[in-house]
Amino acid sequence: MTETTLEAIRGDITRERVDAIVNAANSSLLGGGGVDGAIHRAGGPEILAACRALRAGALADGLPTGDAVATPAGRLQATWVIHTVGPVHSTREDRTAQLASAYRRSLDVAADLGARTVAFPAISAGVYGWPMDDAARVAVRAVRETIAQRPDAFDLVRFVLFSDDALREFELAISAA
């Protein structure tokens, strides 16, 4: 049994050389702002075409929050993009289970594809407003739980963060366990 490396770095997820990059998508799968827009721009029209095909078929109503689906990665250095929809943060409703599910389902899809290296952004921690410290805690716990259930599935799971503050929170969450 090999041990999965879990790490956090500051960087640009669109430049990652991994088997699968996770996209913090919206339910439409048709692009947007933040990480989603950056992945669509860097990956080129092949990603949008694959997403449109999904919307024309099984995902006619869009991708549900907490679920994940894969497309080819187009011009990215990865093989696949795994699109997942994180929840919008709410102070009135606990949506932690949906956020954890976005990470778990992304890793389930990655494992089914045979992807051994996976790069994640901080899902829901941008425009969806999830506080970074809690987003990091939920992400790291969900990833660790999934890795424990699939101990031989992954060589590397990397969180690629957009700021020093985000990196610090994810490093703290990784070292806390």
C-alpha cells in the first residue's frame, strides 16, 4: 500500500501537471468567473463542448451541488477536468455536508478514471463566500476520509491556492491532523 501525499501550494491551478484538475464549477457547467472561468479559458473550447454535451444529455438540469463529473482537459496539462459544484455559504443553513461531498465525489470520479494525481482549488471559498479557515478544514477532512476508503487510489492530492492567506489556512488544516 502506498501512502498518498497531501499538500498545499500557492499557484495557478490551470498550470498543474496532474492527471485531473478539479474545477469549482457552477451547476450550468458552461463556464463562469474565478477558477471556473480560468479553467475554461486555459483549457480551450474542448472543455465547453464536452460540458455542453453533458447538458444535452444526462445533466440537462445541470450538475447538482455536491456532485462531480469529468470532461477531457483540452489544452490543459492535465488529462481530465473534474467539475464539481460547491455550495454557496449560508449563515442560516449548515451546508458543510454539501461542501464535503464536492471533494468526496471529485475523488470518486478521479479514482474511477484511474487518475492518481489530483489538484483541487478551495471549493466555495471564492465568490461563494465560504470562510477560508472552515473551507480548508472541511476540504482536508473530506479528502483524508476519502483517501482512507481508497488507500491505493492516489499518489498525490494537492490543494492549489490563490493567496497566501488561503495557503496558510490549508497548511494549518493539513498539519492539524
